[in-house]
Amino acid sequence: MQHGFVESFNGRLRAECLNEHLFDNLNEARQIIEEWRIDYNTNRPHTSLNGIKSTEFATRTNRGQTQNRIS
């Protein structure tokens, strides 16, 4: 296990998305995977981020970096 976060994400993607759908074509696969990605990043809290959503974490981190640069 060399990249724990990547391997964890890949396992989750496979279990929650890829194993749940049969894709008829590449465009359908792209659409379903994109919908899953948006849900994963915007609607779901992550334990590795202390229970907050990825988008909230990214916004909070950017605000903190901006404030530190100004100070």
C-alpha cells in the first residue's frame, strides 16, 4: 500500500459507482462518473477532513491562505 489516500478513493469509486452500473457507451460512463464525482465532492462529509465536505474544506483553506498572506 504505497498511496493510501489514492487507493482508498479508487476502492470507493469502484464499490459505489463502477460496480453499480453497466455502461452502454463511453459518454454514458463519463456522465455517470461525473455525477458521482460531484456528489462525492459537494454533498458528502469526509472523515479524513474531520467530517466536513471537500468543497467546504477547500473554501476554508483558501480563505486561510489569503488571510495569512495579507497579515
